[in-house]
Amino acid sequence: MDNLGFLFAANVFVWGGILVYVFTLMKRNRSLKADLDLLNETLNKDKRHD
């Protein structure tokens, strides 16, 4: 029972890492969605001109 502080610290560290990873994935996902929207807009504009 003396190591509960270390167990708590490890738990916080792991969950913190998971949260950072999830937020990083969310940011990448938003960036990819913006790129896809721009690509779709460009392709649709090219189709209208043909």
C-alpha cells in the first residue's frame, strides 16, 4: 500500500498521454476534412466550367 502514489501518478500519466493523442487525432482529422472540402470544391468548379 506504500506505492499508491506511484500507481496514481502512472495512471494520470497514461490517461494524459491518451488525451493528448486523441486531441492530436482530432486536429489531424479537421485538417484532412478541410483539405477534402477544398479538393471537392476545386473539382466541382472544374466540372462546371466544362
